[in-house]
Amino acid sequence: MTTNFTKPSVLKTLAVRGLANTAASRPIPVGGSAEYQVNSSVLPNKLTVASAENGSLISRVSVVFRAGSRYESNDSLGAVHVLRIAAGLTTNSASQFAIIRNIQQVGATLSCSVDRETVAYTLEGTRNAVKSTLPFLKAVAVEQSFRPWEISDNIPRLKLELATRPPQLRAIDLLHKAAYHSRGLGHSIYIAKHNLNKISAETLQYHVKQNFLAGRCAVVGLGVDHRELVDFAESLNLVGSGDADKPSEYKGGEIRSDKGGNYAHVAVAGAGVGLKNLKEALAFAVLQRVLGAGTYIKYANESNSPFAKLIPKDSVANSIKAFNVSYSDSGLFGALISAKSEQAGSLVEGVIKILKQGDISSADFERGKQQTKTAILLAYESGSNGIIELGNNTILLGSAVNPSEILNALEGITQSDVNSAAKKISKSKLSIASVGNLSSVPFLDEM
């Protein structure tokens, strides 16, 4: 098994990004049980440790830092993208060859994932394999050396990732820039082409020094002993708490990137909600399913949601999916539209009309709530998703959430709560980002 250094999808389609697993009474899945209690400790240096026993044969340990692209300075834009690429390169205590050889030898995997708020280093493998390779997780996460020649050798990989980005991902990236005006959450998780040779080893060291601090770190584990995880967290020898985070204020705006071709990809959204209010976050999660987040049946098309009804019956090339992403202090809610260029304009106008309605029917609410429950249970049935969400909610919310709390909170969501979320979107200033052939896509001020 090879060592993987990958990134998670930027499209956080599950509405409760950063929330933990949900509980249900059913047989234990391959990835472990969804019913577990989270143990949490705060070390004297303010580092948070959270763990749970999920009964899986695979253990997972993740070191998570609140150090995503929103924390980049104007001089270090793109540093987080390069930081992800640099995961697994030579450290102060282990060479790149030693890291790969030792992790492969026991059949474990080590990955680095980033988003706008977090950088996470995750080790996965059998329980014995994880225990024996924890020193290499420590080396990769907190003992980076960033040798200039290794950084420059990876520039072709950066260029390849920029060249192979799907246009839908590009639209979502530009939507953040339009919504937050290139500040904070408006920073891209990808490096700009003009910065490819400007992110030096010193720039990476500065970003790490400013953000890889004890008060901005959480060590989380699934299928590990809590005491052993605390010992590992203490061995990281992290110090400092860092400055208080600056909130990202939603502004609204428009960005167009006319690339030609036969298709247009348009992301349109209003101000959503952050993760601090669990009830409101779940209401937006239900609203996403109400409006239409895609089909639930393989090889079938969604036909019941308001967004799906906008698509012509004879069209198989068009797609409209509700888009919902929640960060610690803000969020975006809207839709991602991919359509033939000549049909894109009418679909965008139809989506905006639905977003401005501000209410939903009882039938749509019941369908959306059940789909949300199913989506949460399925998404967090595997330990790989569970460790990401455990890490996100611990570092962003300040404490771990027990699985039963999420499902109980979801049961308490009413149609009135979801209507309130819909009304918030209807009154919000919209942001729009479009990529492709934009000949029929109207400008924001024309809608």
C-alpha cells in the first residue's frame, strides 16, 4: 500500500461540515460503529485531545491545525497548497525515503488534507501499525524542514493540479472570492499561477510558525486508547496560543471567467450560517436537501426537488445541486449549476427565483429531513469521514460533540426552522461566480 498525500473535496455537500458522527441502532459497519462516546482532554499548553472507540479494525489518528488558507497573509497566498504538497518530504528527524518505507512496510497510510480553515495530517492503519508509525506522523506534522530543492522539485505537481481542476471546483473557488472579497475565507485553497515560484521555504516556515501552535491544534483519534493519544499529543511539544481569529465578513459580489466551450458552470449563493449554532446549521442542512442536492438512486435523476424541476425533461447534460458550506463563523448557501451554454441563463434565473421565495412546502420539508438524516448516517459510517469530522468539530467548535447529540438535534428541527433559513437566504445579497461559455449567463445586476 502506498503512502497517500491527498486533499479532500472542496465541495462540502454535507451540510453539517465540522460536525461529528450520528448514532443509530444498526449492525456495526465495516468502518466501525457509529455509536460511541467521545473522550476529551485539554493539556496545560491548551492543546485539545479527543478520542473515541468505534470498534473498527482500523485505527486513525489526526493532528489538526487551525491553519487553512484563510490565515494566509498577502505575502503568503498559496502557502497552504504548497504545504499540502510538501507533506512527507524530508523532516528534521526523518528523510522522505524513511517516512515512505516505514509506513508502507506496515501497510499504513499517511495523508495531508487542507481546506480554508484547517490543515490535517492523518495516519490510518491497523492498531499495531498506527502505534508503531506515530513517530512519523509527528515528524510530518511538526518537524518540517522545507528544503528549497525539494519544494522546487514539486512545482510541476502544482502546475498539474491547477491545470486539472474541474470547472465546477473553479466556480466554487471564485464564489468564495466574490463573497468575501479576497480576504479571509475568500482566499483560494489553490496557489495562483503567478505565485508558483514565489512560495519559498522561508514562507512556509513563517506560516507554520504563526499557525502551528498548541492553542490552534487538536489531536484526535478513532480506535485508539485515550491515554496513549494524550501521551502522543504531549510529545509534540507545541507551545503558544496565537492571536484571535479575525472574522470573515460576507460582502457579496460577482466574478466571471469566460473560457468558451459548450458549457457554463455557475455558482450562486447568499450568506449562510456558521457552525457555532448547531440548530441553525442543521436547518440549513435540511434546506439543502429540500431544494435538491442530487439523486439518491444510482443511474437515476432527481425529479422531486424544486431545483430538479427546472431542468428540461429532454436534457441529460444539465445539473443543478444545492450548495451549502459552513465555516466556524460564516457560511454560503446556494446552488451549483452546470448546463449547456444556451440554457444556462434561464436556469440561473430560475434558481435565483427559488432562492428568493423564502418558504418551503410540508412535503418538501419531510423529504428533505429524511434525506438529511440518511446523508449524515451514510457519510459518517466510515471511519475515514469520522476522523475528519471529529477533528474539524474539535478544532473549530472548541469541543468534541458526541454522536447522539447531532441526531437528537436533527429530530428537533421543524418546518418553521427551515423556513427561517430560507427567508434568511431570500433577504441576503447574492454572490455569483461563473466559468465557461457565459454568452447567455446574465450579470448579477441584471437579475
